[in-house]
Amino acid sequence: MAGQLAARCRQLLSSHTVPALLPSSAHCRQQAAGFSSRPPAQVFYTEIGATQKLAPFVWKPVAFCVGTSAAAFALAAAASNERERSASDMDRLRQRLGLHSPGRRSPEWVQSLPFGLRQGAEELHARWTELRPSVRVVLSVIGVNTGVFLLWRVPLLRGFCNRYLMQALPPQHTRPVTMLTSNFSHSSLLHLGINMLAFWGFGNAMAQELGAEQFLAFYVSAGMASSAASLLGRLRQGSRGGWSLGASGAVYACFAASAMLYPDRKAVLIFLPDVPIAMSTLLPCMMGLDALGAILRWRYLDHLGHLGGALFGVAYASFGIGLWERWCARRLRDG
């Protein structure tokens, strides 16, 4: 009997994954920030040698990222080509008939509103359509992030938000869809405000450079690249559990791509607003700081996710834009 008990104890002590009973540090930070709608997550300590057993849990989220990114770019290319083809056909028809471009008309749902509401809706619609497509897509992304933030404030939806709007770690707890949705989710108003302020600056520059369709595919893919880097990096380090959410990885990609395309432009840090720094200097400094944070395992920010987003932005500015242009040109020619 004593021998069986000793063997059982050795088996428990040698197992690869040991759940702790204390809340994760991420949850403690969440409590300190005054946002405690999520239950405390158990912390899991995983040996590097156990990563082979976690392969099925890892490749499902990674495959979801690759497939969703490919679909996003395919849909964006089709939409971009269709828009250009339709605009070209309409311009040729107007020239042939000697017609001027028609004024913008409100959609039917606006026309069907009561008179008091219709006037305001028509004014908003007119102002919206006057904006450049690049500005509209940036504002739409900000609107989605704000809407998801408000979902966290609805008590009845907290369970849904816990399951589907944040990326849970370690990998065996990660739902593939959260590799996408966690990039539109924020834990506090300050978190949302800082990310959207940075996105308004760098996102506008990239949306104007890429066009609305390509930019939206770029943004979605950058967020998932950030999620994948966070997942794989934590697994390689030995996952210690917790959760990850926020648009910072995708925003970081916008910043990195902007720095590659416009290296001489100046940017300022929020805590140093009076010191403009060339983006060609700021990018390696920021990436170096995140690399140091990842190596030293600083836990306040997701430095691995930041690096994943930055590397995606650098790669896309260097190679992705050219590939997109050749792909769209071929599809338009064959179309």
C-alpha cells in the first residue's frame, strides 16, 4: 500500500501541467484597474518538453489565422477590382451620354424614417459619404472596437465575452475564433483610448496608402499575426497562462508599415508629446524595448504580440504591397 502511494505521488509530481490555485497576475492587474467582470484564470506551468503533446491545440488556432487571412485578402481583392471595374464602366457611360455625375442619394432605409428623424439621418449620411473611403474604414474599425468594449459592460454578456472576445492561454484553452476577435476587445476605457488614438494616426496613413479594401485585410491579418506570435512565443517560453486582448498588435503593424514607407516622417510618444522622433529611429527603439520585455518576460504588456504585429507590418510594407498589386492586376486583366 505504501509503495502504491509513493508511486502515485511521483506520478503527480512528474506530470507536465500543474494548475495553480491562485489567480493569474493578469487578473490581479484587471482587479487593480477596476474592471473585474472576468473570473480569475488558473495559471498553468508547462515544461518545454510537453509542447509536442500540445501540437493539436496550437495548430488549430494557427490554421485559423492563415485561412482567415487568406480569405480576407481574397475578398478584399475581389471587392477592390469590382469597385474599380464598376467605376470605370460608369465613367465611360456618362462620357458617352454627356451626363454629369449624379448627386449622392440617401439609402432607402433613411427615406423610410419619420420626417423628424429623416432630416438628421440624411445629414449624417451626407457627411459620411463626403469622407474619403480610407477615413470611413478607419472610423468603422474604431466603431467596432468601441462596440465590443460596450459589450463587456453588459452583465448578461460577460460569459459570452469571456469565451469569445479574449485569447485565453495556455494553448489548450485558446478558441481559434478568439485569435481574431480578441484584437477588437479592450479591458478598460484607457486601454481602448490609447490604442484608438494611435490607430487614428497610423491607421489613417496606411488606409490612404493601401486603399480601404486592402487596408482592412491588412489590419485583420496583422491582428491575427500578433495573436499567433503571442500564442507560439508563450508556448516556447513555457506557457504560464492568463489571457491577451487588445488592438495594440494590429496598431503596431500600422506603425511599423508606416515607418517603412515614410521613414523620414516624425512621430511623438504620448508621454513625450514635445519631442518628435523620426519613425526610422522610433521603430527599432520600440521593437528593441519589446524584445527586451519578451526576453525578460515582463508581464504588464504582451510584448510578444507587439513584436508579431511589428514584424508583420515590416514584412507587408517590404513585400506584401507589391504582391497585392500584381495579384489584383492579374485578376482584373483575367476578369
